Amino acid sequence: MNGLKGSTLLLTGGTGSFGQHFVRTALARWDPAAIRVYSRDELKQSEMAQSLHDDRVRFFLGDVRDLDRLRRAVAGTDIVIHAAALKQVPACEYNPFEAVKTNILGTQNVAEACIDAGVRKAISLSTDKAVSPANLYGATKLCAEKLFIQANVYSGKRPTRFSCVRYGNVVGSRGSVVPLFRDQVALGELTVTDQRMTRFWISLDQAVEFVAGCLGKMRGGEVFVPKIPSMKVVDLAAAIAPGLPVRFTGIRPGEKLHELLLTAEEARRTLDAGYAYLVQPEHPFWDVAAAAGAAPVAEDFVYSSDRNPAWLDVSTLREMLQPAASRDVVSAPAP
């Protein structure tokens, strides 16, 4: 994380839940020279600028689909964090061409702009939905991962290195089940698709810390997977609205009972680094040095939300939701 001091950063999707929290944390703790927030919503940018009052933050209107605009925005940056995506599963299913343009072609544009500008490090945010995808959103994020990792080939002898981080549901982020459950409290019941459903869970604080840490550790070509706990969706419902009835509606198209962060196929090239799992590139582009103290995982290792040794119970979930609620209030105008 010390590598962020004095650096110029650009965040695509910078007015989203992650982007806003990363900007605030970086300004408070890591002393960057400048942060460029790249997104397509002028209102969110305006509200974010008013809440920050920091001249180190610059706002660039633009879409990741626009390569020329990206090239202008990326010029002169040291680090790029690619967080822009269409991520609502039903919306991506109904508008598949748009999901492909943003999540796949947009990621290619980010990679090309980084190479052309000589950016030192670029890291892309991925999701457990990209592992053995069951819906179009997951499929586009899988493609985005592949594109970003393989962009190291296109970089060649240029300095730019690309890596990804892959994690699960973020507590309280826009579009997550937490705001949905809170809205449903007034209706007198919560809706859950299936009683057995489990998910990986990570807070915004943890996500920001993890990405910043991976920027310091990355050599290029890795997919970083944090060790995070699982939770049962029914336990989350009980934490948000204890005693409120729950109605089970059935699994929706493209939805899984349990999510995966690592498959057995990836296990053959995955290292356990203690703080995280490191998925090494399938076709190394140069001699990738193993992380100090990292050891290969078992060949049949699978990291799934239902077989995770770490779990959050109702009381712990309730504790996690308190700071998340406070952050939602602070950042509500801009996500």
C-alpha cells in the first residue's frame, strides 16, 4: 500500500460503492498525488465532489466503451483500478449486448489504454459469479478476467502489468440483498429464493484494503482471491429483521444455491499465500516468482460458499451491518 503514496490513480466506475470508499480511504490514509474518478454519471460526480472537498480528486466524464476518451483519461497515471461494470443479473440477461459492450469490450479498452499510456499497474475487480458462470453477467466477468490477465502478453516489454482480484458479495453495496431486505421490512415480510442458499461475504473496508494490498504485491498475471467467510441468506434475513416472516420464492434463472471462488481446475495453479489464494496465469508470460511462503493447494481443492470453514452467524452479521449502514448514509448521494 505504500506504493500508492505520491502516485496518480484512475478508477473506472469511481462513483460506485467500491470506488467512493476507495477514494475516501486513499485520501485519508495513503497520500496519493491525485485520484481520477472516471464514470458516466455527471450527477454522481457532482455530489461526490461536493462531499469530498479535496483538490487531489479530478472527475472525468466518460464510458469504458469509449477508447479515445479512456486514453485521454489514463494518460499520465501510474495505477488504474478497473471497477466499472454492468452487474445486475436480470438487467444483463435482458440487455445482453449492453453487458458485453461494457463488461467485455470495455475491459479490453481499459487494458489497451493502460498499455498505450505506460501505466505501471492495472488491477480489475472480478466476482465469484465469474467462476463456472450460470448467467450472462458471470460469463462477461469471466471473459473480462481472461482479457485482463492475457493483456500482459500485449504489454510485452512495456512496463504495464495486469492482475485481477476476485471476491464475493459486498456488504451493503448498491443492488445487494441488504438494501432489498431493508426495504422489505416495511412490507411485513422478507423474500428469499431458497432456504439453503449461501454466499461469500466481504465488507467495503475489507474489499478496499484487499485491493490496495494486492496492488503492492502484484507482479502481473495473478488472480487474487481473499479468504473470506460465508453466510446463509436466511441468517442475514434474521440479522436484519429478527422475527419477521420469510417467504421462499424459488431460485431465479441464472442463480446458484452456492457460489464458487476457486474450482478444482484452477487448483492446479493456485498458491495459498496465507492472506489469500493466488491463481497463477495458465500460460506464464515470464518467470512468475512464487509469493514468499506460499504453497500449492491440494489438487482437488475447491473454494465454495457451502464448504467454507469460516462462517458468519446472525449476531456477527448484525454487527457487520451497523458500520455498513453508516457508510450507506454517508455515501448515499453518489454511488
